[in-house]
Amino acid sequence: MIKENRNLKKHIDPNIQADIEAVSNLPMVSTLLEVICCTTGMGFAAIARVTEDRWVACSVRDEINFGIEAGGELQLETTICNEIRQSGKPVIIDDVLKDVFFCEHQTPAMYGFQSYISVPVFRKDGSFFGTLCAIDPKPANVSSSAITEMFNLFAKLISNHLTTFDQLAETESDLLQNQRTLKLQEYYNKELAAANKELADTQRSLQLSIKQLTDSKDKQAMLAAIIESSEDAIISKTLDGIITSWNQSAENLFGHTENEAIGKHITLVIPEDRRKEEQIIIEKIRNSQRIDHFETIRKTKSGAEIPISLTVSPIRNEEGQVIGASKIVRDISKQKHADEQLKNYAERLEILNSIGQTISAGLDTQSILQKVTDATTQLTGASFGAFFHNQVNEKGESYMLYTLSGAPREAFEKFGMKRDTAVFASIFNGEGIIRVDDITKDPKYEKNSPYTDMPEGYLPVISYLAVPITSKAGEVIGGLFFGHSKPAMFKKEHEQLVAGVAAQASVALDNAKLYEEVHVLNAKKDEFIGLASHELKTPVTSISGYLQIIKRNLSADDKNKAFISKALQQVNKLTTLISDLLDVSKIQTGKLPLSYTQFDMVDMLTEVTEMMQQSYNSHKIELQYNKQPILLRADHQRMEQVIINLITNAVKYSPGTDKVIIKAAVSGNKIKVSIQDFGIGIAKNQQERIFSRFYRVENLAAHMSGLGIGLYICHEIISRHKGKMWIESELGKGSTFFFELPIG
Ligand code: ADP
């Protein structure tokens, strides 16, 4: 029964454990318990810690095998110690059976003891610690004052000791506490420092991330704003070509809204015939390549095709893998248009320039008409162009010449002389330029337009442009007509371009007309000269013959003989003149005959010089040459004619001087002859023209008469001999005429 209540070891409270230790640490505790047992004769003595709810043995001397060890517990309610705790007074029982109070008490019966002594042990602060107690199954004399005194003393001793111990423990604990605090402090300091550092780091990185976050947010916002406000369309897509972003400019450019475009395939904006480009682009992007300013065509929502410049860059994920592409699309229609215009202007300028040169240089009406037609058709971009030109033939009848460009002549046969059609009439009636976007719909020309005049399917004319050509006198002399199979192809600028060319053409045609007239007149003049000189030649030859007969029949002293001689001289001059005129006419008609013989040029020069010297005594005609003969195959008489002509001129155009020098020399296989005078000379700007027919230097003195055909004939004769003739002259200093002929 007792055993059952012993050692009810509950979980030992750390405080009680400390108390147990404190008691066991009393150096004399075992001696103390031994003394108690010896002096009282009791078999079991203990120091117990008694709390409100527990009874725990702290130190035990058990000689009677009571069964409790240090740390062992008894149920509190079963002990008398609990009552001592409550009363604070000792309980002393010598013999339970004889004790009035305890004979009926459960505890002695429960634990089987008869003698019992227990005194309270208080701590220094007066709090209850427990008891110092002893029991024995036999009665004992414990109520003696000596025993109780001993127990009280021992209880005090324990109390003191506990206090000391407590203090020690307290001190120790204080110390420990201090140490701990110090350590803690140290630890905390360290921890704090680390924490502070960590905090600072965290704060810093937090700030950084906040900044980055703000920055990146700002950046993102900024980027988004840039993308949105960009004038270029910016589109992103996956590698499968699915559109993932679409900015405002993309919407403006292609017409699809963001909602319509996102999620769709990029072929949304790629024309059918350019789909292959997408594969090439994606392939490059997959290989991390960029595409820069690739010029191509894309289509808008409405189906219109627009020229664009494309820059495509790969989009990568955080690992650097290409996951899509961003496209910047720039609308280059304006640029293209400007380029086109610039090209057009340059082309037009070139055409205008070339046409200007050609038609101002050309004097042939037909070729001017053709050139103007070709050029203006090109300038207007017309499908065909035609130039109708009014002409008046020799009989004064008017007819129309026309040239075509861009269409075969048969196509125009019906178009021909349609002066009476409304369009033609308008042009030739001087109503000015006519430009119609769609002539088939224009009520004014509907009835008899060139379109309706055309055979079905032939030159379908929709756009129409007609520009009149007006002569200097203001008369419409022709018209340029252009057609195009599409409507509204001719613009104001085309009108102006053609009008510009038309003005030039008009001048050129006037010139051509004048030239043709001059040409006709010239031909008539040549015809007249030929005819007149031919008619003159016979009577002059007869006169010369009769004069010679008279001269021969006159006696030597006849005073009329001198007159006859003078008359013969004049008739000879006239003969030369007529013969020169006849030569000109022969040259003109290509009928100047040459008869080649071999002769010595030096001989001929000597003879002619001598003969000329006899006629002119005002000048010394000097022949400078090597005595070597120079053999030449040529028309002897024509050569003589050339040299006589040049010496005559040298004397005639060098009044007041007295020398003419003639030189002849061979160089290589050529003979070069020069006739030099020191006379009036010829200005540079006239030198080229003196070999032309009927040309005479301006402002010549009255006595220097002539027809201006001598040098022309000389030049022709030398040219016909495959030679060359030229002049070196300085005004006021004299002239040297050269000719060169091949020899051998
Ligand atoms: P013409 O002497 O009958 O006028 P030409 O054909 O012989 O015709 O000569 C053409 C022109 O060339 C002359 O009118 C004259 O003005 C110029 N001319 C020819 N020879 C000379 C010369 N030796 N010195 C200066 N002028 C000359």
C-alpha cells in the first residue's frame, strides 16, 4: 500500500530539481540525517521539498527499507507534511497509538509508522521550503526538547544553507545571467551588426530594385510611348509569323486595327506574290540575323499595294533564344514617288534638251515632226501620239502631213484627215489645248471622237490630249494628239510639257519652212545663173570673134585699134565671168568635168607668174621654189585657173603694197603651194566662209568688185583633186592661201 504511493515520479519540475540539488549539495546533509537516525533511533529520515501539490524527497536515509530515494515522491495528500506546510508548525508523534490527534490519522496507518517527527524548513525570505522529517514503525521518544531542539537547529541549518545556496545560485545565475547577457549582448551586437548590414543591403537592393523597377517601368512606359508615337509601323511577331503587337502607325499604314491584327498571321499584309519573302526573313531571324532597310511591297486592308522599307530584328528571351521578330515598317511611297518624279524630271529634261537640239538643228520638216512626236509621246506617257501638220504645196493646195509614235500607221488610216471631227476642229479653230480624262464619256466629243472613229478594238482611246502648234504669225499650223487606254492619264504638267515642245517645234517648223523656201529659191537662182550664163556665152563669144576680125583688118596706125583692144579686154573679162558662172552651175549640178594629165607644177607656176606679172606692174610677183620639177597628175587648165584666181585676189586685196610671194614645196607625197600677200587680210570670224558660194567679206571698198565665186570654184577644184585648201590671215597684215595636192 505504501509502496504504491511512493516514488510517484512525475515529471520533475526544473525548480524542484534545483531544490533537490541544493539539498544534496549540503556538505553535511548525509551526516545530519545519520545523526537524526542515531539520536532518535528512527529508521527513516529525509529532507522533503513540499509544494502546494507535491512532496519530493531531496535527501534520504532509509534504514528500514521504506522505499523512498532522493527524487522520489509521495502523494501530497497522503503526507502530514502538507499540513505542516499549511500550519507552518512541526508535528511530533512519539507513538501514534497514544496520540489523540493522530491515532485516527490515515497517514501513519497508510505508511505503517508509529513514531513521527517533522519540522518545517523555511527559506530566509520566510517562504516554506519543505520539511525535515523522520519516521519509524516503532514508537520513539522524539518529543523531548533535546530532539526537537536538534530538529529546529537542523532545520535552520538547512534553511541557512539553502539561503546561501540560493544566494550562490542567485549570484551564479546573476553571473551566468551577466555572462549570458554579455554573450547575448555580444551575440546580439554581432547579430545586430549582421542584421544591420543585411538590412542595409536589403534596403540598398530594395532601393535598387525599386529604382530598377521604376526605371524599367519608366523605360517600358517610355518604350511603349515611343513605339506608340513612332511614325513607323512597329510590329512584332512570333517565329511562326503570328502578330503579337501592332502600334498605331501600323494601323494607320495597313488599315487593320490592333484588335484585328494581333493573333493573325503576318501574311495579312504580304501580297500573294511576295509570300516567299516571309520565309527568307524568318529564316534569317532564326539565325539571329537582322534585315536592314529591305525595300519591298506590302498590302493594306483595302488591298492597295504600298512600297515600304523593312527592318527586322530578332526578339530574344532571357536565355538569349530567338523567339520572335520585331519589324519596323516605313512607308516609302512618298520617297518612291519623289524618286520617281526626280527620275521623270531628269528624263524629261534630257528629252527636252535632246529634242531642243535636234529640232533646232534640223531643217527637215518630216524629221522634226517625227522627233517631236516621239519625244512628246514619251514625255506624256501616252500609248500613242500623232503630229498633224498643215502644209501648202507649190500649187497652193493645203494638205496634211502626219507622223506617229507608239502605233502603226494602219491604225491611223481612219484617223487620217479628220479635220471635221470635233476634236480636230477645236484644235484647228484655235480653241487651244484640249485635255479630257475620258473622251468616251465627254458629251462634247462623244459623237465623233477619235475613239468612236476607231475600228472596234483598235487604239482604244480613253484619256485624250490635244495641243495646237501655232506659227509665229499666230496661225494654227498643226496639232499634237495623244491617247491612252486608261482614263485620267494626262495631267496639267503633261499639257505644259507638250506646250513647251510645241512652241519649239513651231519655231523649228518655221525655220524648216524658210529653209525649204530658201532651198527652192536657191535652186531657182542656180537654174537661172546656169541658163543666163549659157545664153550669154554664145553672143559674148561672137562679139569677141567679131572684134578680133575687126582688129585684124584695121591698119596698124588706125586710131580705132586702141578702142578695139580695150573692147576685147572687157569682152575677155566678161567671158571669164560667164565661164566662172557656168562653172558654178556645173559644180552645183555635179557636172564639172576634169581631164587629168601629167605636168610639172614648177613649170606651170613659172609660166603663170610670168604672165600675171605682165598684167600687173603694181606688184612684184615672186616665185620661190627649188629648181627641181614637181610632177603632178591633174587637170592642167583647172590648176591654172586656181593659181590665176589666187594671184588675182592677192593683188586685188593688197592695194598700196608691192609684193606677192608664191611658194611651192614637196613634203612627203604631197605638194604644198602658197600665195602670200601683205594686204587687207581677213578677220578670223569670216575666214571659214570665204570658200562659200557668193560670199564676200563685209564692208569691202567699192573698187574691190567681184561676185564671190572665185574661191568657191578654187576650193571645189582642189577638193575634186582630193586636195585641201585653207587660209592663214590677219586683218590689216595680209593673207596666205594654201593648197595641198597628192602627187605621184
Ligand atoms: P571676189 O573676189 O570676186 O569677191 P572670191 O571668191 O575670189 O570673190 O573671194 C571671196 C572674198 O574673199 C572676197 O570678196 C574678199 O572679200 C575675200 N578675199 C579673197 N582673197 C582675198 C585676199 N587675198 N585678201 C583679202 N581678202 C580676200
